[in-house]
Amino acid sequence: MEIFDILASAAFWAAAIRIASPLIFATMGELICERAGVLNLGIEGIMVAGAFAGWIAVWAGLPLWGGVAVAFAAGAAFGLLHGVLSVPFGLSQHVVGIGITLLATSLTFYTYRVVLPEVSSPPKIVAFAPWPVPGLSQIPLLGPALFTQTPLTYLAFGLVGLVSLVLYRTPLGLALRAAGEAPAAVAAQGLSVTGLRLGAVVVGSGLMAVGGAFLTLSAFDSFFFDMVNGRGWIAIALVVFGAWRPGKAMLGAILFAAFDALQIRLQQTALGALVPYQVFLMLPYALSILALVAMSRRAEVPAALMVPFNKGER
């Protein structure tokens, strides 16, 4: 009965939406990269860099939206490095991605120690406050869950619609998808496959970094090590779960976030006194793996994903 009470509460779904928000940013960024044919395994490190860059920019005096812009720029810079190495140079996307994750994470920690060498606990900032949408926030259950979030959460859900619109309703989106499916056909039309893929990786990486910045500028008010905590890897799985479609990937992010919010609340019930807390921590990942296995069987991978393209070669 306690589980049903939890699932029927607005607070539970508000928490799920909040937890899903950084995953949506990261998943949309990864989806853009993969749709263009590039697997970006640098996502975990890029999210860490974005979380730090946004936070330190606001701490230094920039407004919150300025911190978001700085985070996007930091992610785009790492995306440019990833794109140059993996697209025109044709290096292994697996190796480049892991290298970007290690570089971004290590550089972030180094910069933190240089900027704040003697700080035992990171300073706090004034983060984004919840902004109830007039009228909509008064709707029973849905109002408190969906319409009393911070501006970055609204931006995350708006991003899903924007990515869908661009991918499926614009010439740019058609060219981008073709670059991940049939790059030779794109080149035959006089378009640059290299340019499309580079642009996708740069923009996608910027969105990943904004997902990291959500943690420091909206969910929390400070930066601490390991705060990304594997969300980047989850985002990669969510792209597969969503069959490379923005709407389905968003639903996957909400599903994982609901599992995560549920395990937190189950630890506070009578069941939590009987079951080791590690089981609850494992729950969202185990359930997500089962859902991923069920959904990925029907997923169609972009035909040219991780396939280097050199103009003139067959």
C-alpha cells in the first residue's frame, strides 16, 4: 500500500521530473551526435566539466544564465576536440571518447584545486529557484509535479520538442540523419559530411555540459566531486532505449528517474528496515537494464554509426 501512496503523490513525480532533467539534456546531446554517426563516450567527463564551469562562472559573478552559457561553451570546446579527432582524422570513437572523459574530468579536478586550493568545502551559490507556472501549477497532481520546476527543467523538456522539430521537420535535420545513415548520399548532394558531424558533436557536447550544469545551478547550489555519478553512461543507454528518437528517449529518462525517486522513498518505509540499502540503490539500474533489453531488440541503429567517412572512398 505504501508504494501506491508514493506513486500517487505529487511530490514523488515532482522529484522524478527534477531527476530526469539533467538526463534529458545529456540524452538529447548524445542523440544528436549518434544521429550524425558519432558515438560520444566523452559524455561523462563533459558533464563533469559543465557542472564545474557553470558553477565557477556564477561563483565568480556571472548571472545564472551566464553560467549556463559558460557550461555550454565548455562542453562545445571538448566536443570540438572530440569531433576533430574522430571525424576528419578518423580515430577510434571509443578511444577518443574515453580519452575526452578522462581529460575533462582530470582537467576539472585540477582547475578546482588551482582556483580553490585551501577550501575544504566548496562555496555555495544562489541557484535557480522553482518557478510555478501561473494557472497550470494549480492543477491537482500534475500542477505541482510538472509546473513548479526550475527554468532549466522547462528548458530541458522544451529542448525535446526542438530537437524533434529540427531532426524531422527541417532540411538540416534530414541532412544530419542522412550523415548517420548514408553519408555517401549526403556527399553526393554536395553537402559536407565532416561539417555536419563536427557540428553535431559540438552542439551535442554543449547540451551534455548543460546537463551537468543543471546539477550545480538548479538541483544543488555547489559543486562536489562525483556529483555526475554515472549519469552520462545512463544517457547513452537511454538513446538506445528510445530507439534514437527524442520523445521515446525523454520517456526513458523519466522512467529511470522515477525508479531512482522510488528507491529513495522505499528506504524510508518499513521495507527499508528489512532490506539492505544497497538493494534500493541498485533498483533503478536493474529495472532500467530490463527495460533497455526489452526495448533495444526493436531499435534500428543508425547504419553509419561509428563508421568513418572519407569523401571519394567506397
